[in-house]
Amino acid sequence: MTIAVKRVPIKARKRLQTLMHDYFLNLDAAATDSNRNVAWCTSVGPCEILTAFGYEVYFPENHGAMLGARKISHECIPAAVAIGYSAESCSYMTSDIGSALSGVSPLTEAFGISGPPKPDLLCYNTNQCREVQDWWNFFGRRHNAPVMGIGPPTHLDLVTEAHTDFVRNELSQLITRIESQTGTKMDWAKLEEAVDKSSKASSLWRKVLDTAQSHPSPITFFDGLIHMAPVILMRGSQHAIDYYTLLLAEMNERTNAKEAAVTNERFRIYWDGMPVWPKVREMSEKFFDLGLCVAASTYCNSWAFEEYTGGDPLAWMAKTSTKIFINRDETFKQKFLLDMCKQFDIDGMIFHNARTCPNNTNSRFGMAQRLRDESGLPVLVFDGDLSDVRFFSTAQTMTNIETFVEQLEGRCR
């Protein structure tokens, strides 16, 4: 009997597992070393500044995703709700706060450490949402640590020089506040080095994602959810550059060999919005079995920044933090999605209406329907959440996906 091969594993994942292990153990060691400091940072926050000041940088949103992926968010959220945090607010935030209150962390099982490192500083950027400020303030109070951040202008179509000048000034003031707090002056050479490395890792990540333009695609959205970790957690380091150099080489080899991420690639899908972390494996397998390749997404592209070519590192940081997709208005987002559908030869679009994440949900004001009308592509909108399984129906969603495939098949007849 012949057993069908489900998928070809990505070889670079072994290297990724080592990197992640080393990253978290280094954070754990830094938190107990009086000569080292740890800063918490938002995922598209000013981590290069923190790196230049010598901080080891930790990203709580990654912990929120891990809580969801390990299917323990629902155990933690009630603890945050009990102290007054709304169950309808960001489930990354409520599960992470609940995790701290409950003393439960996926880092224990994964890496043998008790949980996130104690912060010496918490630094945020509200370019994604305002919730991060409230989230960081909770932990600032809990650990008696200073909380600082910036608030770029939001919901932008065109990003003007005035916008980026404003954000650059905020970044400059942030540096001044950190200098005053720590008594340490910014090393501008180290900042430029961190920005340069951040840009190089981001550029390589974009090239990895762009290999999905090939037919068949060597990578999918579900692979990207795993392999995007270094461009978030290790941005500004040589580790991220080396990893994406390795991964890109493998993706190019797969492209040249016509090695598909989805063995029977029938339709190419664009995924808009957050992943459903507790259901990633189930959805990945369902898509694979139906021959659906999620070739592109807004989420994984969130860390594919513009290239830094030298000059003022703060200007580059200001532009990247302001121009990200989540920070733009409906007009920009609609054009961006149409362009991506053409670029990746998309057959249909799926929108995840994440119930606790309105900031990263783009199906609430008619955009999905406008895109369907303008592009002629079938569109599916399903309800769910990034971490809170109360908002997700597996049976209903899988049925909706099967119906969506029937629409795709109907277009091909």
C-alpha cells in the first residue's frame, strides 16, 4: 500500500528550534544577572533603540501567540477578566495578563523556564493598537518598571514627510527619556548597526515570502507563522540575517525543483487578518487536503520593511513604524490587497474577523465585498479570534471553507 506524503518538511526548521531555545534561555539568564537588563517591546516597536542601549529584548505578543498555539489561553483569560479586563478586549493581552496572574506559561514546557523575564523597562509603539499601552502599563505596575512609548499618527493613506518627522521626533524624545532613566548615552553607531541588521533581516524575509509567487508555491502562510519568529524576536541581530539566508536558499531550491508546500496545489488563497492560533494545525491540514495554498497574507508581510540604505537611522524607524499595513486607512489597504492578489496570482480571499482584534480585522466596513466586486474573486469571511476559542466554531468554519472551495471550482468550469 502506498502512503501519500502529506508535505515535505522545511529543513531550516531544525535551526529555528535551536535559535528559539537559545533566545529564551538567554533572556532567562539576563533577567537574573545584575549586570544585564531586559526590555519588553511591542512587535513593531523601537527594538533597535533598545538593542543599541544594550537591553536584551523580549516581545510579549509572541508569548500571547504561544499561549494560543499551546491552547491554554482560555485557561488564563478568566484571571484577567476577574481583575477588570474585558473579555472582548485583545485576547493576547488578557491571556498574557492571565498567564502572569495564574503562574502558567508555555515557556516552561517548551524551554524549561518559569516564564517571561522580569522587565527593567517596557517600551511600546501604538502603531498597531492602543491596547499595547494598557497591557504594558499593567506589567509596569506589577514589576515597578518604567513604561515608555510612542504614538504615531494612525489610519493614514499617504504617509507624508510631516508624519515621519513627527514620529522621528517621538523616537528622539524616547531616547532622551531612556538616557535620563539609565544614565547611559545612546551609542549612535550601535543604533545604526542595529537598524542595518534589522533592515537586512526584513529584506531577506520579504524575499522568502516572495518565493510564494512561484507555481507551485514552496511555502504557505502556515509555514510563515512558524518561520517569521526571528524577524520579530531577533530583529537587529546577525542571527536573523543568517537564518533567513539559510531559509531563502532552501526556498529557492524548492522553487527550482518545483517542490510544492501543498502537494496538490489547486487554488491560491490570500489570507487577511490574524491567524487562529489554537486551530493553526487543524486549518493547515484542512487547507492542504483541499489543495488550498495560502500563498500570501497581510500578517506575515507585517515585518517586511523597506530597505535601509544608510543615513539617519531614526528616519528609517519612523517610516517603517508609520507605513505598516495595520496603520493605514481603508483606501490604502484596499489597493494594497488588490495589488497583492495580482502579484501572487490569487484565486480567492479569506478574511478572518478576529473578534477581540478589530485593529487587525479588515472585514467590518465593507472592504471584503468591495474587493470581491472589484476583483471578481470569491471571498470568504469567517468569525474567530487570535487566541480565544470561545469565538471560533471549528465545524462551522470548516463547512464554510468547503463551500468556498466549491465557489472556486465553479469559477474554473
